[in-house]
Amino acid sequence: MKKIGILHGLERSFPQAFVERINNLGLKNISAEPVLIDKVQQAEDTGYSVIIDRISQDVPFYRAYLKNAAIAGTAVLNNPFWWSADEKFFNNALAVKIGVPVPKTVILPSYEKPPDTQDGSFSNLKFPLSWDRIFEHIGWPAYMKPHSGGGWKSVYKLRGPDEFFEAYRQTGQLVMMLQEEIIFDDYFRCYCLGRKYIRIMQYEPRNPHHLRYVVEKGPASDKLLKKVNDYVLALNHALGYDFNTVEMAVRKGIPYAIDFCNPAPDADVASVGQENFDWVVDHAAKMAIERAEAAKPGNDNLTWGTFVSKGVAAFLKSGERKEKPSAKPKAEKAAAAKSKRK
């Protein structure tokens, strides 16, 4: 019997419905349950073929547990190694490279020095930064937000340099991004599961939280939805996330990826609504079952995005070229042998 586990915190509606959905299918060789952790021994099998991770971003112990589970062969969704390395500024840079539009963005050093550093630790950093050039590039209004944060914590809307410097002083040791504002005509929040199942939801981020999925406007055109769908797929294939949401703001017909690093996205029935909730429960269960059926005990059963996998492939190809013995043409070999006889 292959087991699928879900690791979660205070969240209740989605984990419970996910477990019930799988178990109610009556599969002979697959069951689901909340993960229960007791003794964690290095490289020891957890007993789970698949674990859905909904909480390790807030609990370092869980992240270590999941990395250990992955080494022993568990398919952890999402990949805990990549999740540990990922951050929003890099994601923006990756989006640019794969042709997905994103707002103009710059990264800023933390306002306060990190612990155990002093002025000499920053001898490679120009001071002050070229603020005028930065502001000219981004424009006003602008948003400042943590480069690796989640949710809407420490997010500032700024209308000029005075507001910027006042907010910047409040950010302490956080590394921040400054990003242009996209004045949007449409806005979408999109679930992407298994890098193939996509749910595009019209969304209004300016509404109160419980009303953001209540949008009083007609449906978007098929052409626009197709473009959003393609961009969501491209981002998640590059990043390698199995469970993610992508938020896209549409300006003059062009979807801009605003927020697409959400590997434990909100899936509570009270906020996403019953129809969206049912979809994500059904497709999360389907994805987890597919991964459990494909998982090979003791192997690496993680998902790696194309950014990483292409880099590994290029590295291996480079190694093959170096190790391959040089083969001289037959005529050259024959000439060398004749020279030796003389």
C-alpha cells in the first residue's frame, strides 16, 4: 500500500477534504492521511510515497524533515530543495529569460546591516546607490516588497522619493524589491497543479479578502485566457513547482506575472469559494495519486524545473566532451607511424 501524506499547520478545510477525497475513491493500493512525525533519523524512509507540503515555509524543522524524506525516495510536493533556494527577484529574472512579461523591478540591499557584519563587509557595494536612476527606471507609483516574502507582509505602495525613504527605513534587515505598478484592466489568480492542471480565476486584489473572487465583470476573451494559460505553464515548467498559484495583471491586453512564487497557496474554502475549492481538492488528489503511482522506492522522485535540469544537462554534456578521448584521423595516425619507423 502506497501512502500519501499531507503536512499542514492551522489549515483545516483543504487538508481534510484532500485526505477524504483520496480515501473515498477506494483505491486498492493507495491511501491518504495527515503526516505524523515521531523519530526522524538520517536517510530513513518515512513510509510515504508522496507528501504534500503546506507548512514547511514557516517551520524549519519540517523543511529538514522533508529534505530527508526526499533523499529516502518520497516525492515531496513542492520540491523542498528548490523551495529553499527560490525567491521572488530571481523568479522575475527567470520570467524575463523565458519571455513572460513582468513589471520592471530592482533589488535593494537591506536598510540595516545583517547580524555579524560591519561597514567593511560592504566594500563592494556602492554608497549611496544611484537612487535617481533607480527611480527613473521604475517610475511612480511603485511597490516595495520583500524579495523572498510571502503574502502581503511589509508591502508598501509609494508615490515618490519621500515616501520611499520613509518606508525603506521601516524595513530593517529585510532585502526589498522596488517594482513598477501595473495599472490593470483584468486580474487573474491561477492554480497550477502538476505543471498541467490550470484553474484561471478572475480576481480583484483591491477587494476585501473574502470578496476577492467576486468579480463584477464579464468573462475574459478566449484569446486572453489562452495567453494567461501559456504563461502560467511556462513559469511552472521553468520553476518546477507542482502546486503553485500565479497572479497576472493585464495591462492593454498584455498579462504581467505579478506574483508567482506561492508554493503553499491559499486553498481555504472560506476565501476561494466552493467551486474553486472543489476544483483544487479534486486536482490535488489526482496529481498526488499520479505521483504515487509513478514513484520508485529509494529513487529521486522530486520534480526539477527546466532551469535546473537544463543546467545539469549542459554540465554533464561538458563533462562528456572533456572525458572523450581525442581520435586522430586515420591519415594522421598513419603519417605518425611512418615517421617513427624512419
